[in-house]
Amino acid sequence: MRTQTDWNQGWYFQRQDCGPALTLAHGTAVTLPHTWNAQDGTDGGNDYYRGRCWYVKKFYAPHLADGEQLWVEFEGAAMTAEVFCNDKSIAKHRGGYSTFRAELTPWLKPGENLLAVSVDNSENDSVYPQKADFTFYGGLYRPVYLVTVPAAHFALSYHGGKGVRVTPVVNLEARRAVVTVEAYTENADGETVTFSVAGQTLAVAVENGRAQAVFTLENVHLWDGVDDPYLYTLTASLSSGDTVGTRFGCRTIAFDAGKGFLLNGRPCRLCGAARHQDRQGLGCALTDAEHEEDLNLLREMGANTVRLAHYQHAQRFYDLCDEYGLVVWAEIPYITQHMENGNRNTHDQMTDLIVQNYNHPSIICWGLSNEITASGGVTPDMVENHKRLNDLCHKLDATRPTTMAHAFMLDMDDPFVMASDIRSYNLYYGWYLGELEQNDQFFDEFHKKHPGAVIGLSEYGADANPAYQNGQPEKGDWSEPYQAVYHEHMLKMWSERPYIWAMHCWNMFDFAADGRDEGGKPGQNQKGLVTFDRKTKKDAFYLYKAYLSKVPFVHLCGSRYVDRPEEVTEVKVYSNQPAVTLLVDGKEVGTQKGDKIFRFQVPLSGKHLIEARCGDLQDRITVRKAEKPNPAYRVAGGEVVNWFDRPDEITREGYYSILDSMESIKKSPAGAAMLTRMMEQLRSGYGDVAKSVTLPEAVQRQMDKMPLEKLLKQAGKSVTPAMVKQLNAALNRIPRVE
């Protein structure tokens, strides 16, 4: 019979390429899961350790009956790994996010044995990811297991899979599912596999390492997303005694260019968030408790979908999505920069992803790549590799479509947009460039130009440090209020366009991007609706809850905006209830009927207790009148909103200034050269990815219409008042070209 033993204790770790012997002698005792970048990969500077490290473990082999085999299973080793048993190299794996196994049996010796694993997250040109806006942690950061199986067993060596595959085909009208089950075995020809599903049992002989049976489920209980995520269980047993099991769900999925996503024949508006797996203090080395907390936060918000970006996530998280009904976009880390030497690796990682996750009903699509044109544009080799990758997905799984997340810089008319079955765009109008309304315009134009193409929104967001507050929020201030205003617009935009097949906010949680240095938290991307440590839900979290959750609630925004210099302040309430009453210092000031967002104007004269009520629901905050703005509420270097005291300090007749559009300034060769130098400097604060981005002409034209002043304000601490004055003075010396 099969046994699986937790093997996470008793490891020694050495953060340098010193080999097993020195690791045992001088290494640090660690318990898995473990990463060596939990601190230096999250603190900024883009200087975290990337290299080869060692994990070593002494062990005594368990007693093995005749023919039994001993395997070791790794759920994740980032980014490449080589496994040694008693100094013999027995397995290699290239890809940091999927399960792989190695058989130990032939290499065991009597008495004490030594297992060593070299793990390497060094930069290279053949294993993804290599360029992206997140930290590439190294380590044995997911659980390790010791597995014992009889000689005839379900396959352990094929891309980390379970050895069983389930394909339900549902007839909604007849309420019937025809379920094809397949088993893949090793050393088992001539054996019998007994399959059991929902009280039915079928026995099938193994031929050429494979057995197949077909079940019919009458009055099938559908897996119906968050409303009813019903799961069946398949068990498969070999006559040798080996047994495996898997859960599955019966549902239909479809995608329509006009109706969006359909689940079990009904339109289903998908709205949720993307998730990076890491968190503060732990990096990517998580236990089930952290996975469950993340899932519960998504459920609290009311999300019915999650994009598991930008790589394969832990099996526990896919299981949780199955159990609670969240619809999943699954993908591989083929991201930002196409590497010709990495083509094979994209195919290997996609095969791992599909083989290991085929049975999850929550997964509805396979993501080929993310923003792959961002660094280098569209190339022939990239296009050809996507064609082959797309074909591979269809070969491995004929039941799900492929998708891609396109960078906003990719022209919607480029043929590469249609390389996958369905598609989404990552749009950041209203944050990195342009205005919020351009998101609406983009979708309206895309839908008009490509009425038969399924389109979604795979990323959008605005960074927010909860410490930063602003009574007049504006793009680029990294404030919690601006993030809320941004998402107010985006949710309204989505609600008015039913053809958007899914909308995934970027991101559910702040995450590590060690190359970043803005917004008061070096090493973090702060677009999350929840902070990196999961302790603070930003106000925008509750806006999503108002749109998506059925659980009644009321939330007062601005609890961290205590010191308010304005005479009359806006008090905003998010709720999924039809009316909200506001009280100030115990006195009712008004009741509003509304839809999700309620705004009240409140005069300030001192310290005030503000309460929002709806029946038994209530929330409260405290604010006080301040003589001047609290400097702690602004990003360092961004306190000055007006760099000049008088308009005549900015402009000079017949010459340029920061009030001019970039389009106008570029008419002058001297002005164009100055803008090029300025943009290079601004990009340096946004990490490696921003430095390599090339904007297409259409997007650049949109940016060029912006006044230069707007762009400078958004740059935060990257631009000081002295720099602005120096730039404006230089522009004042360049004659205007009409």
C-alpha cells in the first residue's frame, strides 16, 4: 500500500554553493517550507541573493517489502533543483513552482543515508521567470514528502501528476454527466484497476500502462461556483494495493463575446482579484494556514474568481478554490521578456501545470503568458512559440480554452492579440498614464473593432500606502483615498459592460518586488486591497465587498485619515445596503438612499465621532480638525503639490514650460531630447521591468497629450521641487515651435 510521510524536519541549509558536506558541517538547521529571500527579497534595493544554495538531510530508509519503492516528492523548489542521494545525482528539475519527484530506491544503502538538494535562483536565459515586477524567491519553499509504493503503482514519474485523470461531460438538459476516468501506471501491466465514483464501481485491466472507465451520473449535482461548489470523489485502486484519489466537479463552461463567461449555461459575471503567494516575514514559504487565510479574505470580499499569478500555486490553494467555488485562471511564469533559449521551459512548465491540475473544476483556462511583449515587442520566435504552446494546451486538455494577459502597450489590432482562444488586457490608465476614462474607451473601441472576440481585464490597479491620506486625492499620491476613487471608477466601468468575461484586480495583496522604491515602502508593490502582512484591509477592499458580497455590512472610509485640515470634509460610506444613516457626535445628520457608495459633507470644528448605521449594522471612525496638513499623510518628497507660488513663475511668453503637453514640447528637437532624459530618470524608480518597457506609438500618443506637470506629480519622490524648477527653467529657454 502507499504511504506518504511529512519530511519537512531535520534539514540543514547553507546559503552558498559549498556542497553537501560543508552544509552538514556548517549549515543552519531549518524546517521546511523555507526560502532564503524572506528578508532581502522584500526590502528594496534589487540586491537580494540569487544563487545556488544547499539543503541536506540525513535519514534512515524505512523497511521496504519486496519490490517496494521509495520516492521523495517536492511540491516546489525555486527555481531549478538537482537532487543527490548518497552523492549520486538522481534528478533535475527546471521550474520553481510545480511538483516533481525522484526515486530513491536504487541509491539507498544500509544504515544512514544522505539526501542533498541544490536549489538555484540565479539569473539565466532559459528558465522562467527572469524579468518581472516581483521577487524571484529561492528555496525549498513548499512541503516535501517521502512516499512508499508497491512495485506496481500509479505513475509518479510523469510531470508530478497523481496518475489519475477525470473528464466529466455534462448534459444540462438531461441533468446527466458522462465521466471518463483514466489511470496511468508504472510496472502494472496485467494488474487490475478498480475505479469507484458515487457508489459505482468498475474494474479495468491495465494495458500499456493505462486503464480507462466511463461512468454515468444521473441527476448530477453540479459544481456551481460560489453558490454550490459540489465535489465528487474518485478512488482508484490497483490489485497491488496502491490506491489514489482525486476530487472533481461536474460543470459546463463557455465564453461568449457578448455575454462573457457562462457557468452551467448561465452568464456569470466574474469579478475578483489576482493573487501573489508571498507575504511579509515569510516570503513564499507558506503553510496551509496562510493559504486558508488568503482564501478567506477573498471570500469575505465576495470575489467569485481569482487569477493565480504569475505561476503555478500550491495544490492546497487550488483545492480551496474547488471547495469554495472560486473560478480560477491558472498560468505559467512566461512573463515580460521572451527568451529564445527558454521555449522548451515554457512547454515543460505548462505540461506540469496541466498534468498536475487537470482535475480541478475551479480552473477554467490556461494562461499562456503575461505581458510577454512588454520587453522587446512582438517577434517571430515569440509568435511561433505561442502557437506551439497553444497547441500543447489543446493536446493536454481539450476541455478548457487558453488565454493571455496582454500588456496595455500592445496595440489591439496586432494579430498577436488573438493568439489564444480568449484574452484579457492589463490596463493602467488612471495610474501609470492617462486618465481613468481611457479604460472605458479602450473596451468600447476593442468591442466595436472585434465584436466576435472574447475580452477581459486581467490587471488594473493603483498603489496605496494606508499611511498616506489626502482630502483631495489625485493620481500618483500613493494615498488610500485615491486607490478607492480609482476602483470606484473601474467597478462602475465593469458593471456597465457585461461582455467583459472576467475582471481581476491587481492585486488582492501587496507583494514583494525588490526592485521597487516608491510609496514609502521599498521593495513592495502596493496595489493590493490588503497589506503585505494581511493585517490591514484598505478602504477599496470594502468597495469590492459592496459590489460582490451578499453579507450585509456598512463601512466608513477614512479611518486612517484622522487629522483633516479642511473646514468641511467628505465622509464616504461603502455598503451593500439600500440606505445609510450618518451620525456625528451622536446626532443624526442625514440618511441617504444609494447604491454602494454614500457621500456626506460634515463640517469640522474639533474632534468628532462619526458613525454610519443601517439597522443593526454600524461602523465608526474618529476625525479631528487640524490647522495644517499632517506631513505623515504624504509620500516623502511628495508633500509639495504646487511647486510655484505664482503662475508667472512658470510661464515665459514664446517658450515652453511644464504646463505644456509633451506633444507640444516634442516639436522642438531640444525639448524632445530633454523629455527623453527625464523619462529615463523617472523609470529608474519603478524597477527593472519599467526600464525595459517600450511604448507603442498609439499609447505614446496618449501620454503625449498629457501636460508635463501631471506626469511629474505622479512620479512622487522621484521628482523633487528643485528638479521641477530646474526642468521648468530649462524649458523656459527653449523657444516654442508652432
